[in-house]
Amino acid sequence: MISDFKIYVPVLNEELLITHTVDSLLSVFPGNVEVINLGCTDSTIARIVNKVKVHNEPVPDDNTKGRYYTQLKNEYSARQSWVLWVDGDEIYPTCTLHKIRDIVEHDGNGIVSHRLYWRILREFDGKMHFSKEFLSAGPKLFNSKYQTFVRDWPREVSNYIDDKYKAADKCHFNELWFWHGVLLKRSHQVEPTYRRKKRQLKEVIYNDALEWVPFECLPWENNFKSEHIEDDWRVFDTGPGAKPKLWTGK
């Protein structure tokens, strides 16, 4: 177990992917993973309760939940220096987790905030696909002595406590990426309205803008193979105010 580092997984009805999410993290960080239950009503918690510690947080009313969730993330982040936030539909490949271990063990390698990237999964016309491109997921891995979350959830972003550390942000692609199942079915429960609208918006953007590769099984299964995994990295820029563009290279 690496001291002073924690991976937090906030969950809200993620039963169909959560086991893959947690098991991938535990394979490299067996003592650093904790789950935050934000009001699951499906079998999510039953599927993970014996694997890691679960924090059960009260469910706020709709008028205050945005600010409440952001404050909650800041509260948990402040409990240790290094923190990684992982959603319940994000599955990390082992190669990325080992790179994260190196970063944390060497106190960020001189960088206080590391940007991570999504590789999107979808089901389309009865087939499964993953995106050849990667999309920025923002600095989910950071040192909480220097960064904090601002703005109300779900538009929260991490920001520097002291502006002098902004120059240390690693803004270029650093090969830290993970599978993102935001377009997949995540629970047998009916989706909340806000989550369904968010997914539908992302479907419009991603389906039209990205190049998709079909596959026969889920990419974290042992028999998954694809020549496109080792392609040159193709990062799709969706940053604030930026026009979408592609660039390649390491």
C-alpha cells in the first residue's frame, strides 16, 4: 500500500460496470481504493462491499446536490496528499495504473497535477465499438495540497490553490488513459433525467466526431485483441472554448 494516496470511486447505480472498475484498481492498488456511495438503489454496493471500504453519504435534495457533491470531493481529497478520482464507469488498463503508481511514488515526478484521457466505449447498431481517439478527462490525479475542486457538480473542475503552480500542469498527452463507459448501459434501474440527458448529449458529440473500431468482447477481458490499441495516440481536443481538433504523437 502506498501511503498518503487514495483512489476514490463515487457511485450512483453503476452495477453493470462497477466490478470491472474496482477490480482493475485493486490489481495494482489493493490498499488504496475506497468507494463513496451517493445513493445507489441497485446492486452496486452489494457487488463491491466485500472488496473495499464503502462510505455511505446522505443524498441531498436536487437544489443543493451540485454544491454538495463538489464540497464532498474536496473533503475527501484533503485527507491525503495524492488523490485519484475514478467514476463508476471508468475501467483502467494495467499499463496506466503502473504509470500512476510511479507518479505517486515519486511525488508527481515534479508535477502536481496530471491530466488523464478517456477512450470511449459505445454500443451501436447491435455492435460494440471503442474510439480510436482519446478525449481529455482533465486532471483527475493531483496533489491536494496544491489543487481543489471549484464550481458546482457536474461541472466541477480542479483548480490550483496557488496560481504559481499553474506552470507545472502537464497539459500535453502523457499516456495516462482509461476506458470510459458513459455511453453504455450502467444499471438495470431507470436512469435519472440529468444523467440520461448528459449521456444523450455526449452521444451526439462522440458518435459524429470520433472514429470507431468494432470489437467482439469488452476490452478489459483476457481475450481482447486489437491492432488499434498500439496506434499513435490521437487526442481529440474538447477543452473549454476550443474548436475540436486532432493531433497525434507522443
